[in-house]
Amino acid sequence: MIKKNIITIAVICAVLGLTGCGSSTVPDTAPQTDETAAAETGTTAETTSSPAVQTTSAVSASAETTTAAQTDAPAAATAGKPDCKPLAGSWRYQSDGRMQGSVKVTADGSFTYQPLDDSGAKNGKVTVSDETFNDGTTLYLYNFNYDDSTGWISLYVPQNWNTNSLLIGQDGTNRLVREDLIVNADGKKITYTDSTLNKAYKLPSDDADEEEHYAIYRGNVPEFACADADAAMQSNLKELNDLMQQTLNEQVKIYDEKKYPAEDFDAATEKVNAHPFGSDQTDIDYMIDFQGKSATIFLNNYWYSGGAHGIYGTDTVFFDTDTMKVIRSLDEISAAPNEFVKFAAEYFMQNYAAKYEGQDDFTTDTLTKAMTGEGTWYFTDDTFTVEFPVYSFGASYADGPQYLRIPLELCVRHFNEYGKQLLPES
């Protein structure tokens, strides 16, 4: 099992109105999902449209992420008057799991937001205050204001905050995710950089007069490192990096085994861009998302050989951010062998039966196989998702991948203690 989205920042939280700008840690503010209501009433949940996982470009690695301010981030977040030091460094801004751009914050709160579109960089200043709720919970409120005094985003941060991922808004669809750095519970810093492979091959042809066709491969996966890792973490890092390299080289290995002649990448790419029909183009890129004390690498792949559209899909890798151990099977977090998978399959059959009625491939066996090695599954802050590729269950290409979801609060009942530590319900 190997393997998420941003919109243009036209509408985010208004700085002057704090309602709706709290994180999921704010007491009694999280909305009830359709699936939760259905589970409690015994009715079938109506599935809502969800963002398709698309091939996205990861922001390039930045050496600026390993600053002294990051080294002191946990202490700065809990001692004395709240300030902006914990935010210092580089972040990705995501909406609905899709990357919209990068944010660089300095220790004094100055920030620059660089969107992926052509709207240009925006500069501003972060202000911070502390907010105490009725139950005594104290959270820090960070307001990102542009230089023209326009409010961009507001987010609540708990005193003992997750230094890797910060939610913006109650629904958790917007977030800042630490770029190129993971800080675990022991304060160890695991950096990750892009490992890129670009290759071009000439495809065989039986007709000497036929136009030349090529196979273009563009691959990009993360490579992890930790300077002060102990022997156990080093072993886990090697396993994770080996898995990434296996993914990066898998398609290239096929071309090499077929003995396709290698071509100059830039020259071949220029020819294919001018005449794409008949040539193969494969792109693999990644994004990392954090959930509790775990994270998921989303490996987004896209294949195109001309025509109306290409084919895309996603694989995932789920791992423990404290130890960097890869979680290869759901049984590793299940209360008993096969308990969680059995529960999830039964939930999907009950709650999605109406949507996929009459589809021969929507079966318990299909769902079980998707969670035990033949499909894509992942956790977010509030859901467990099994993703099926385009054309699954009678869906059209325009319908995109099919997403089957379960509220996390229902899932944790079937976790062992390790699973509950990795994915706390809150």
C-alpha cells in the first residue's frame, strides 16, 4: 500500500470575525458529519462530493526550514508571552488538501505568501494573542494580515501544538503544513528533500516513415534524513527511503528492461510537447499530510499518451512520525486481527449501498482487498478514506475517483492502543 488539495485564496477566515476560525481543538465546535449522524440513527449516509486527488507540484526544498527558531519552537510555544517564533520557517498552504502556495515566516512575524497561480507574492505581518475559553482551555490566536491591512487567515494554536501541521477553520479543510521538516515528540528533526528522476526513451516503431515517439518520465519523491536518529529510527528511515526509491524507479526499470534507447530528456520533451499523440508521458509527484502522530505520503501519478485526457491515480504510504516506522497494514493498529477491516467493509456496504446499487464490483470482497494490499487507503484528521480509481463502481471519468469515508470517531473504537496514540479522536 503506497500513496491529497488548495483553492485560490479568494475566501478564507476574516480576521475581524473569529467565528469559524478555530481549530478542531476548540471545545464543542466541530460540526457533525453526515456519516456520523447516519451511524447514530441507523440511516444511510448521503455521500458528499469530495476533492479528487490530482497530480500536484510539491514546493521545492528550502534550506531555510532548519532555523534556530524551529529548534526552539516547542519551548517558544509554551513559555511566556505568545510570539511568532514557533511559526518561523517555510510552510505549505493547503485548502481541501490541495496545495495553493508556500508561506515563509520569520521569527518576528513577517511573512511572504507565494501562491502557485500568477497573482504574485503577498507580504504581511502575523499578530498573536491568547484566548481563554469557558472550560479553561487557552489557545493562541495567530492573525495573518497583508501589508494593506487585509486579513488573510486566522488560526488557533494550542499551547502544546503539533509543529508539523496547523488547522485553519473548524472543518479542517485549510491548513499550514511544515515544509521539508518533521518534528517528532522527542524534538528530533526529520528533514525531507526532493529526490527527482527525469528520463526519456525512444519508443520502437515498425514503420521507418512513422513519426518518432518517446516515453517521457518525470518523477519526484521525498527522501528523509535525521542527523541524531538512533539505530531503530535509522533502520526505519532506510525502509521508508527504499520504498520511495522503489516507487521512483519502477517505471524506468520497465523501460530499461525493454532496452528502449535513452534520449536527451530536454530535447525529447520538446518534441513530445509539440506532438504528444503516440508518446507516453508519466509524472509522479508527492505531498505529505499529517494526522495526529502519523503522516501520509500521497504519491500522485499521471499518465498521458495524447487524446482527450490522461489517467491519474494516487498511492499512499502511512508512517509513524515519532519513529518514522512505515505502517504497512491496518492490522498494525487494529484492536484484533482483521477487526478494523471487517468493521470498515461492513460500514461501507451499509452506507454506500444505495449509491452503488447494481454495480457488480461493489462487494465486500472488493472493499476488503482495497484495505489489505490492493488499494489506496488513508486517514485525515476526522476520517478514514478508501479511494478507488476512476471508472470504479460504474463511475465515469468526469466523476473522478470514488471516495468511501468513515468518521474517525467511529474508527477509533476498533483501534488498539498504538492506533489510538497515532490517531487520537480529537
